[in-house]
Amino acid sequence: MVVVGQLEVAFILGSLAAGIPVTGYVYQWASRISNPVFGWISFIFLAIVLCAVYYTIASTVLPVMFSYEGTPTNAWWITIKLIGMIGSSCCSFAFG
């Protein structure tokens, strides 16, 4: 019974995610709904949240998956590498 409820939530979130445009998502839609200042604030908030998510993954999930000692220094270096990889891939897609 619990699996059915979790699948229902997953399908609803999947259908919502499919309707969200990827290009210019935060700034574009927040600027259209409110104003450009709110769009930039939303973008900065999203950047902070993404950094927190990457750090959480680097400090909790990866040490268990790859069996290494998870120290704060390791987590920061992995977070910086993840942000660099994501940023470089976004730049390569944007600028060819």
C-alpha cells in the first residue's frame, strides 16, 4: 500500500518536472511573475541550495558508496569539483 502511494507521488512530481522549462528556469519565470530583482534573488537562492545539495551528497552519500573516509575537507573538495563539472558542462552546451 505504501509503495502505491510513493509511486503516485513520484508520478505527480515527474509530470510536474516535465512541464518546467530547463532553459532560464529560475530567473526567467520569477522575472515574468514578479520583476527582475526577484528573479535574481531566486537565482541566488537556487545557487545556494544547489551548493548545499552537492555538499550533502559529498559528505553523506559518496563516502558510503565508494568506501572512503568522509571528512569535511574531502566533502568541500568534492563539492567544488562537482560545481566545476556542472558549470563547465553548462558552458560547453551554451557556447558550443
